[in-house]
Amino acid sequence: SGTLSAFATIYREEGILGFFAGLIPRLLGDILSLWLCNMLAYLINTYALENGSRGGRAPLWGGSAALGGLKVPFLLLQVSTMTEMKSYSQAVTGFFASMLTYPFVLVSNLMAVNNCGLAGGLLPYAPTYSSWLDCWSQLHREGNMSRGNSLFFRKVPAGKRYVWE
């Protein structure tokens, strides 16, 4: 009745593949998210931020700015601002990448509990899927690819009952 018995039950009922349920969509989603995040951050940092700092501004050493009574060269202000903007761009692109790859996380989580013996993974609460592609296609057909994605704005499909008595 501990961790070892849980491992034994998974192996006995589902075989070795039971330990890897939902792994493929999770890996695909993580790789795609990592690629999107880094690509968008690179594009923003290279073309949007650096090009914007070159055109139409005063020369970097062309003067100084008063900052709390101290005179600071423009170079220090621009470098500090660029460094901050680049760190923010990485966080923002990570947020957008996670929004775009959320369906992979959803399918992975659903496959992890698919027909596992828990009430939430069995009928009538959840359909059983033959593969992660079957799960993906059914969610796409029903328009549920982004269910649970928003913390504040939830949607429930019309005519669907989630509470059973």
C-alpha cells in the first residue's frame, strides 16, 4: 500500500508503457515551447530592441542625464534599460509560448489519467482514448483544446454536465 505497490500495479495492468503515458505530447509541447520562446526572444532582442536604440537618438556619449542628482552618461542608462527589456522579453515570450503549446500539456495530462482506475479517468467523467492522437482529435472536434487554460475566464460547453449526482 505504498509507492512500490503503486509501481507494481501500473506494471501489472499496463506494462512498461504505463509509466510513460502522455510522454510524447508532453515532450512535443516542451520542445515546441522552448523553440518558440527562444526564437521570439531572439527576434525581439535582435531586431526590435537593438534597432530601436540605434535610430533617432542622441549619441551614446553625447551628454549626460540627471538621475537622482547624479550625472550618468546616456550609455549607462541605455545599457541598463536594454538589459531590463531583454530580460522582460524572455519572460513575455515564455508566456506566449506556453499559451500556444497548452494543448500538448492538456493532452498529456488527460493521457496520464486515461483509464487508470481513478474515477476522474473513467466513464462517465472522462472518455477513454486509444492514443494521444485520438485524445487530440476528440478535444479538437469538441472545441476543448484550450479548456482550463485561463485562470479567470472559464468556459463550459453548452449542454455538457460535469457534476454527477
